[in-house]
Amino acid sequence: MPASTNHRVNIPFTSSRLISCTMKILVIEDDADIASNIGQYFEDKGHRLDFAYNGTHGLTMALAERFDLIILDLMLPGKDGITLCHEFRQQTAHDTPILMLTARDTLDDKISGFEAGTDDYLVKPFSLRELEVRVLALVRRGQGSKDWAIIRIDDLELNQDTMQVSRASQPIKLKPKAFRILTYLMQHTGRVISRQELIDHIWPIDPPEGDPLRVHIHSLRREIDKPFDHDLIHTVHGVGYRFGSEHL
């Protein structure tokens, strides 16, 4: 159903008051008419859009490239929006805002969406103007909390947006998997993380054979612990790992 004709809200401010930069948006929507209407509306305002028409392809695109925002339909072929949203949140440290579109408006449906990790919820049919306002508000909120992307524990700093890591102001280069493991450990500083929990987070679908986690942990220790005067990654024998200074 076309989404451009149902103007239900009167917004008393312009989008330029919210944000002025060009956004990069991923639209995951199997209805070609709705996707086209959204694309034309936002592209006319100077934004860049990519499109996926099923959930499987949408998740691949969302993980492969960084977007300012994802517009996600709930009912998709291949992989539904709830599953896609949940798997995206599990497989990346990026806090990309997700706005979910759906024809369902029950409370249970909305709760399921928010529990999966969506940031906002818009019921069809909707006004493109309302969609724009919600999109801009989500992006503005994210830009207003850039410090969230930076995690500092002791003298170690990790930037989730730029994938830069430094300790005692010395830059450290990490491979993507090691970076994701370190991010998860730092996000759960002070808590004992089991080996299985880490494996499920890094390889949620098809865990590799052997013991790659041990290899990555060894690599992390070589980079962020050995050159410095105290360790931050601690082994809890028979369980897993704990991140932080000894006094935590």
C-alpha cells in the first residue's frame, strides 16, 4: 500500500531543526511500493538509501556495512523482523537505531519488537512525514550520545564506532573477532563470563571447530596485557573470564 498519502500528524517544526547531515539508511521491506515511496521521499532530501527485500539479505547488508539507521519491516520472507533485529544486536557492537514498520499494533507485538532491540515502532499505514520525524529523532538521539560508543576501563579505551583501541594512550591494533571479544568483555566488566557465553555471542549460528576462542584470548592478552604493568583479562578456572582490574 502506498505510504505517502496518509498525513495523520501535524508537526510544528522542520526537520532542519533536528539534523542537517546526510544520512545513510538501510530499508528492509518486501513491499516494493512502500520501499519505493520511502526511497523517493528520503532521497529527494539528499539522503542515501540501500534496500533489501527479504530478511536474510537484509541481515547480511546490515552486518556488512555501517548505517545511520535501519528501517525494518516486521513481516519479511526468509527471516522475520523480530529475528533479524535480535540477531543483528547479537552479532554486532554497533548501536545502529532500528525503526520497525508493521501492520500489527497489539501491545504484545510492540513488546516483542522492543525486546528484540528495536528503538521505535511505526504502524502501517503511516505518513512519510511522521516516518521522517521519527527517523531524525532517532539519529539525533544517537548523535547526542556519541560518548556511549567509547568504553574506558582502567587505562584501556575502546571506541565501538571507529574500532580503535588504546591503552595508556598507546594505540593497539586488533583483528575484528578479537575486537568483538574485547568489546563484550569490557561491556561486562567485573562479571564472570563463561566460555560458552562468549562463544555464543561471537559465533551464534555456526561455531567453528577447534578452540578459536582460546586463540583469540591469547592474542588479546599479548596485545593489551603483556606490554603493561597489570593484567585486565583474568581467567576464572573451569568457568571463563573476568575483565577489569584486580580490585573490581
